[in-house]
Amino acid sequence: MIGIVLVSHGGFADALLREINHIVGPDLQNITAVGIGPEDDMNARRGDILKAAASVDTGSGVLVLTDLFGGTPSNLALSLSPDVKCEVIGGVNLPMLIRAVGKRAELGLLELAEDASEAGRKYIAVASKVLARESSPKRNSLTQAALVAKSLRHQIENQLGALRAYTPNDPVRLAEHKRLVAFLHKLLAQLTLIEAHVAAALMGDTDEPLIRADAALKDLRAEVSLWWKDNSKDMVNWCVRFPVIGGTIGMLNAFGADPLLATGAAIAALGGPELYKVLKDKSDK
């Protein structure tokens, strides 16, 4: 796995690190941040960046993401090349960081740098220009899909907030609590990817972002199905399951699936016979 070091003026790098931990989960490894202050000793800060790179390097190299190419953080990072196997990118943003974290176990160092920088460029847009484009059924469907993903992401974020405010004392319940939090973080990461890919589809004319969104949606469904298989006896997962089912139906519809087929597929994949039984019991009462 390729290590990642965020380097910036002030606290920007630390803020990005907090945000990626919020989106992907708090257990990210081999990623760290270094901030550069206006009065700092630059030789000392270079040493800090060198130590940070060494701490995340597992042998595959280090991707250094800096806030401004040509700025002090970038120049200090570039000076590491004789001592560290690294690639440096200037102009880091959140889409770039999400892509880098998501692909660093699959790509080589140079490939990762190119892929992450492309993601950082792709998701920059002037909203008024995007919104001013001619309306079409496909565009309206994509917009609806993005809204569904965003709404579902907010629901999961709220559930995570509630879970963080409560820590069970019983060891068994504590282990279940931790598993649920980790599961929700996986869903959050997939939904963030879906939003990003749908946004890219709205900005462009190719089908590639939709293919990636569909892949992320399948990963989301797989995560939920696995969770259901392992935790079917624990009813706490219904607080996750119902909104995920609803959101999946909405996104399948938005991608052009037949409404009845989308509903059936989502229920079958995410709920199975147990959900049908619950709904039947409710209708019989």
C-alpha cells in the first residue's frame, strides 16, 4: 500500500485528514499530515515531512499531496526526492484525496499520482454553468440520484453521530457497536463515491462516471447484504437497512431501471425474505 502525506500552509492538511477519516473511517493507516506555519524553521519542517514520509512508507512509495504547487510546502516536499521514493502533487482537494485513498492499494506510485490528479481536476465545476445546461430526462434522473445519495449519506452521518454519543458497557454489545460503526463508515464511503461519480456525469458527456457510480452502488449493496447475513438476528440493523433499501430503489430508478424491477431487486438484495415477512406482518395487522 502506498503511503500518503498531506502538506499545507497552516491547518489545511490537518483539516483534510480529519475529513477523510470522517468519510472513509477512523482506522485509516499510512496517512498523515504536516502543517507549515509562517514563522516556522523550514529546515525543521523539512525534517518533519521526511519523518512523516518514513512513517507511512511500507515499501511501495509515498504520495505527497500539497496545497499549492510552487508554494513552500510543495517546494519542501519536492526536496525529499533524493531521500524518499515519492511523487508530489500540488493543488490537493477532497476528490483527489478520496481517489488516492481508494486506489492506493491497487495502483503503482506514478499511476496513483496521475489518477488522483485527474480526479482532482474532474470534480471542479462552476455550478451556474452546470445548472444552465439544457434539461433532459437523463440529466434530471442523474440529479435525482445525486439528491438520493446525499440524503442517504446525511441519514447515515446522523446515525453515526448518535452511535458515537453512546458507548455500551457490556463487552458483547460494545463489539457489536464497533462493527456497526465500521459498517456505516463503509456505506458512507460508497455513497460519497456515488455522489462524486454522478456529479462527474452531470458535468460531462461520457458514460464512464455512470459505470463507476453503478459499480459503487453494487459495492454498497454487497456491503449491506454481507452485514445482513452476519447480523440478521440483531434488529438494530433495521435502522440502517430501511433507509439503504429506499435509497437504493431511488438510485436504481434514477439510473433508468424499471420501478417495479428496481424495488424488487433492492428488496431481494438488501432485505430478502425477512423484509417481505416484516411487511406482510404489518399489512395483516
